[in-house]
Amino acid sequence: MGADVRLLDAPFVAEAEIGAFARAQGAAGGVVSFLGQVRVDAGAGKAVVEALELRHYPPLTLPGMRALAGEALARWQLTGLMILHRTGEMLPGDPIVLVCAAARHRRDAFAAADFAMDHLKSESWFWKREKVGGQWRWIEPRPEDHADLSRWQGA
Amino acid sequence: MGADVRLLDAPFVAEAEIGAFARAQGAAGGVVSFLGQVRVDAGAGKAVVEALELRHYPPLTLPGMRALAGEALARWQLTGLMILHRTGEMLPGDPIVLVCAAARHRRDAFAAADFAMDHLKSESWFWKREKVGGQWRWIEPRPEDHADLSRWQGA
Amino acid sequence: MVVKLVFLGRLEDLAGVGEMAVPLDGGQRLADVLAGLPGPLADALRGPKVKLALNGALLSPGADPALADGDELAFLPPVSGG
Amino acid sequence: MVVKLVFLGRLEDLAGVGEMAVPLDGGQRLADVLAGLPGPLADALRGPKVKLALNGALLSPGADPALADGDELAFLPPVSGG
């Protein structure tokens, strides 16, 4: 079973993608999906983000996502796996990332989706900038992302 | 924030529910959903299930689901929670259960959806029977369900 | 007076019906109702894994409440989950 | 010969461009290319957290490969993740 891994430079409709994925998973009891979207409001004490941009480096980004999918498929018993990721400029409410994992046993589907998100968030080849007050600024990696990643090491 | 908890006696369109839920979650960075559907094929060495029926006891079932939602809301920082569950007779491919949890931090959303599913699977007031070879038979609780549940005790 | 018995899951197959109205003189308790049912059904309803709810509220194991007209007694075998 | 430099993330702001074509006589190595760039940019590109890829393949830290015509050298600061 191969994974459906796509890097998208235009908006996608997450619910349609989830629906098509779930319909194709006749053998699976459970489908776990994670949808990350650009936040509409700001966090407490934070400025409103007007736009988000994700840059990538084509020779590394999609191959890296495919390798991650392969690792998840090798690690858990899945009947299907989909990883979609936006690049380019996005507006509040736009989907950024969608991971869907289907498995006979829901524990596998939960773990694979969680694993894929932790690795996408901390190891994938994306550079992110936010537009706040009309000014773009680059986002630094967050320490939590690396803490999330360490959950999977040696397991 | 209240949860959207529904017991449905007719088929529902999971992708439309996920889409509506996600659109309402402007403040959330992440939406985790779990969709459980009636399997289309049988497991290895198992007979094909022609239909699935879930019976419930109205004075307990929906109140129990609402209490579970309240517990998840108290335990994690969520911006939204939805628990939909079918009752009655379902065919292969039909959605049975849909849990969606939205949170600023995806770890909360993953944990809440996982927690809700473990409890729905083992503690909720549903009695399940399957039609195999034209004959209905009641499904006994699975030992794994209770093992799954013990993950949350004392945590 | 009349009390309603509700049988869930496989207990419904055993009872042959999902619900049963039981006429009583008054003053009876749960144990009296069970004693008036066919033996195999009564035995199953007394099973250690069967939980009981009176008017939608779960009873403690071994409870033998007095019954009133219109009461609903539900017999709940182990759930198979969602 | 010409090599293409690609600057990702904040390195693009520092360079003022996302890509730069650098004409070379031939025979040069990575270190020679860096030496020919403006000081602040060269310093940033030599930063310990900046990874390098030559024609899409990551280089080991400290590598100083010889360059050939048409090579693409990408400078990759720490990722901010997906």
C-alpha cells in the first residue's frame, strides 16, 4: 500500500479530501485525521496574523515527506495514509496540513497520525513567515516541536 | 464552551460534519477527528458482516455521552468537541462514530479524541449485533477495550 | 399498578420482547418481579454482570428497591461498546 | 562556469534575493564561493545551524566540495516546521 503524499501550492478543501480518503478505506475500522489550519484569531497577548507563508526547497521537501510516510507505513499496520501540505501564502482559516491514517485497529491510526504530525512540525523542510501589522517576519522553530519529536525515539 | 453531542438514528455524512466543525474552529490550530465506519470486507479468516445494529437505552446513552464530553473538556484545553454516534441498523461503509476535538495545541486535540474513543468503545451504553450469513448475533465486549481504557486511569 | 421491564442486548432475545408490562398488586419489590418471570429469564436477569436501572438511574449491585406504578426497570447486560 | 546559490528562510532576506547565479573560473570549492560574497552574508551562510545541499543532496557539516558548472548550492537555516 502506497501513501498519498502531496505538496499543494493552492488552497485545498480538507473535508473533501477526508471524505474521499475515508470512502477508499473499506477495510479500515477507523480513520484518524489531523487538520491544521491558519488561526483566525490571535493567541492571548499576541498580534493578529494577517497571512502565513510557507516556503520550501523542492529537491528536499517532497522527498522528505515521502520518506516520513514510508516510515509510518513500516511502523504501524495501516490500510491507508495521506499527507497533504500547503506551500505559499495562506489566509486565516485556510488549511495548512492534513494527515489521514486508516487502520483496522484505531490505536495504529492514532499513533501514525500523531507521529507524522510531530515529524512534519519539527523535521520537514519548511520555512514559515507570518504577516503581522503589514510586516512579514520569519518564525523560529519552537522548543516544544523537538520535545514532541523525542516521544518517538527509542520507541 | 459546550460540546456538540448527538445520537443519530439515520446515516450522517461524516465529511460534512468534519467540515462544519473545522470551519467553526477559528481559534484552533488543530482539529483531530476519528471516524469509525462499518468495515466493508471481513478480517482475515472472518465472515463478511452484512449489517451492524447498535441498540441503546435512551435514559442512559446520551447522558453518558454528554458526561464523557464534559470529562474531556475538563481534562484538556479544547476550543471545540463533537461526538456523534449512530444507533440502529447500518450497512458496510456507513459511519458509526465521529469524534472531533479542536485545540490550540495539537497534543490536546489528539489526547481528547483518543480518550473519547477509548471510553465510547468500552463504557458507553451500546449493544451491538452483526448480521453474518443472514443471522444476527450479539457482539461481546473485547478485552482490548478494557485495556485501552486503563491507559487513562491515574493519569 | 404496572411496571415496565426493558431488556437490552441479548436479554431481549432471551425474553422474546424488548419491553414487558408487568401488572402488580402493589408493595412488591424487584425480587418479587423476578420471581414471577420464567426461570431461565429470571436467572439471566439475576446474572452478576447484568446492571439495573430504575427510571433511568443505575442501581447499586444487589439493590432490591420497592416499586411504584409506572416505574421502568431496565436490565443491562455488558455493553459491546460504540 | 556558473553555480546557482539558493537562500531559504531568513537567509533570503539577508541576501536580498532567493537565488543568485555566481560566475566562476572553474576549479573553485564552496569556501571560494563564500569568500567572494559580502561579509555579513558569508558569515551568516557559514553559521553552525545552516545546512547545505548540493544538487538536492545534504552535505555533511564542514564539507567543502569542488563545484562544477550548473551546480545548485542551497543554504538551509533551521526549519520552522510545517
